[in-house]
Amino acid sequence: MATTVQRRVLVYGGKGALGSVCVEFFRKQNWWVSSIDLHENDQADSNILINANSTSLVDQETDVIQHLTKILGDDKLDAIICVAGGWAGGSAKNKDFIKNSELMIRQSVWSSLMASRLASKFLKDDGLLTLTGAKAALEPTPGMIGYGMAKSAVHHLVSSLAQEKGGLPVNSSVLAILPVTLDTPMNRKFMPNADFSEWTPLTFVADLFVKWTTCPQERPKSGSLVQLLTEKGITTIKLA
């Protein structure tokens, strides 16, 4: 049973670079935080682990819902923050095209579908669901087709969920962040010569989520795709 506190958030992808920062930020605000990931985040109040070898999204749904029902009891979530994802490139002629595209679908589309399903069951009325798209997917992505396709699917999911018959609780909001490049340790490792002043800090994103959850009036209109644009170390948001 979850500890009795005022606010509760679920971070889907809570052990990744951005997810870990989100868990940290919400915990500092005295939120109860649950993490769903392949690995446990020891800063979270509870953890649900995804089986990396699972080939069925339906099996994942059954398992996660069963665990979350036990953890929450009669409680509901104020917010679900889905920051699971990854990146892999390749055009259709790339030998790993199908492999990479399947990975992108599992990392971005599966996680977003799961977060949406959980929101329909466990989110409070007036709650918040955020998913993670990509600014690049607003246009063709010939050098990373699987990635662009998966993120475009997330954009479509957000706009559909925001409709009256989308299946989310009453007066809840669904938003997608569309970053360009996040300033993660992995990105720095593989792009050491890049201009980091053009990358969006993870702390900016986590702080934005906290603001949207605690101050509903600060949220863009439900269904919005929110671009995160960083230039010379300054990050601004712009609706797509």
C-alpha cells in the first residue's frame, strides 16, 4: 500500500537519464513516486520492473496493471510522466533497418501506449499525462526512419487522447514534449564535440513537469505538442 501523502506520480522510464532526474525532482517536492522501468530506481517509493524479454505488450499490460493495483490500492495518481525511449538511426537500405525500427517502436510506442492505458485506469480527474515525442518527427526523417515513425505515432496518440472519446479521466490533460537533443550522459559520450549549449538540460524538463502538475493553469491546452528549443544555454517552449 502506498504511503499516505498528498500527491502521487508515476514515472514511466524512471531509471533512465531523464526519468531519474524526474524522480529526484518530484521526491524533493514531497511527492510519492513510483517508477516503471527495466531497472529499479532506489530513490522511488515503489518500483515495477518490465521484463526486457517480453515479446507481448498484452502480457506487459496484465503484469503492470496487476502490480500497480496492489501498490495503489484505492488511491489514484495525480500524474503519469512517460519519458521512456531511445534513439536508433537508419534508412531503408541499412542492414539494421528493421531491427532498429522494431526497437524504436518498443521503446517509444509501447511505453506510450502503456502509460496511456494506465492513465485511463489510475489517473485522477484533472490529472496529467505526458508523453515524449520529438521535434525531428514533425518532418521527414530519412536517416532515422524508425525513430521518426515511432515519435510521429506518439504525436498522433496525444492528439487522439485529448479528444472527448479518447478514454482519459474527466478534465485530465495529455501533453507531449518534443525535444531536439537532451543533455544526457549518453549523448555527451557519443557526441563529445557537439555544442552542449544547444542541448536541453534534464533539469529544465523535470522542472517543467513539476510546474505542469502542481499548477494546472500553467499547462498548455490538452493535446498540445510542446517543442523544447535550446539556444545558447537558454531553453524556451513553443507549441508545434
